Amino acid sequence: MTPAGHPPIPARKVGVLLVNLGTPDAPTPGAVRRYLAEFLSDRRVVEIPPLVWQPILRGVILRTRPKKSAHAYQQVWTDKGSPLAAITARQAKALEAAWPGVQVDWAMRYGNPAIGDRLAAMKDAGCERILIAPLYPQYCGATTATANDAAFAALAKMRWQPAVRTLAPYHDDAAYIAALKTSVELQLAALDFEPEAIVASFHGMPQRTLDLGDPYHCHCVKTARLLGEALDRDLTIAFQSRFGRAKWLDPATDTVLAGLPDKGVKTVAVVAPGFSADCLETLEELAIRGRATFEAAGGERFAYLDCLNDSEPGLLMLRSIVARELAGWTELA
């Protein structure tokens, strides 16, 4: 019974919060500057002591990088906002439509909608059990862990917390590998050429993360191996998005693409298995700049293959791995 004068307690619900990296609110230098300030101030993303790092960030990076990044965002921006936000929203909507009775929402680790805001809204709507689902197939402290950190920080401020679970990395999950295989094969079949090589490009991380025991590199390598076996062809693994002067995981995607023509490889397809949704790093860095790099080196035909996004194989995979994590809370097909 609700005391007089108090709002009624909502009916109990199960919720799922899809989480991805983040996006600026607009493709403008000001919006990008705010986004980068939050992103690059995360101690899990940049592990340099703040007393050393913050003067560099505020004094150089945030004065120069936003304009360049804003131009890149402008090339891929949609009428629904950034591709990452638009696709993640569609993924959430599709999952909720498939599961009446389960509330599915989405949030970004950096930018909007914020994880804490969406968790509070879900709790207010009656979600007493929530699965926090970072959509990173390969675990990394700078992605999966920081998304969970933000969720737990928000929970720490709640008097009445929901019960929570977190989605485990799914880099070698059979449903994920099967979805990648189907997606890649469908897109390859639609090309008007046969690529001599397929490059699997993952987001890069500093070499230091591997040395300290982060499993990310191992997860990426295993994903590429399993996908190559499923496709019955060799994949070339590479790492993109290097930043700063520190040594990063090798080989670098741009270096690989630039070197293929000299090895006699004139046609290539690039797939980004580590991204659950297309974003700046795939649509601008790979599809636009990657193509330019390959063709400038003498390449003749280039194809970028879309991420799983909200495609049929991608949604079937999400339904499979999320439903498994909700077992015991609700029965889903």
C-alpha cells in the first residue's frame, strides 16, 4: 500500500540497458570539445597521471583536435544524429518490440543519453532488475569496465537500487561468430568483385594494456581466428585509431592497407568485428580514409563491410546473448 500523498509504486519490470561508447551532441567543434574533454579525462582511457595529462589535454588537444574531429563527424552525420546513436537506438527499439514486458533502453558512456540518467529513468519506471549490456564483444578496461564503472557509480547514489547483472564479453560466442559470418558473406556476395584479402580491423589500444594483462588483444585475435575459420579463408588482423606517441598494438590498419598493393593485393574488403554499430571510426576512418590510403598506394578495388548494426543477423545475435543473461528473471524466446 502506498502512503497517502506519495506517488504509486510502478509495477515490477525487467530492464535492459544497451551501452555504447559515446558521441558528441552535434558535429561542431564546441560539441566535440565537450565530448572529448569527458572521454579523454577518463582514467581508464588515458592512464597518464592527471597532473601530467590534464595540462596537455586542456592546453593542446582540446584546442586543436575538436575542429578536425568535427569535420570528420560532419561527413557521416545523419538526420537522426550520429550513426552510433541512431543505430544503438534502433537496436534497443527492435529488442523491446521482440520482448513485450521487457523495457529496453540505451545510453552512452560519454555524452548523451548518460548511463546514470537512463538507469534512474528505468528504476522510476519500475525496473527492479536491470541487465547492463556494454556492446563490446572484446573486453577492455577502457570500454567494458568503464561502462560498468559509470553504471555502478550511478547505483551508488540510489537509495533503492535495482538488482543488476552485466553482459559478459562475447568475442568467441557461437551466436556472435555466426552472425559475423552471415553478415560478411551476404555483403561479399553483393560486391561486383572478389576481394583478394579481407582485413579485420579492431580499435587499437596502447601496447601497455596488453603488457598489464588486459585480455583485449587476445580476444581480438580469437575473434579473427574464429571468423576466418567460419568463412574458410585467412583474415589479416589490424588495429586502428592510434592516438599519441606511445606504442600501440600492431599492425596498424593504415599501414596494412598501404602495404597490400606492393604485395600484389589490388582488391580488399575491410570488416570491423569489434564494433557493434557503425560509427566515426568505421564510416570515416575505414570507409573513407582507409579507401583513400589503399588507392593512393596502388589498390584498385576497396569495400568496407558494414557492422552488424540492427541487421537481421545482428539482432538475432543480440536477442540470443541478452536472453541468456536474463535467464531466471524472465523467459524469452
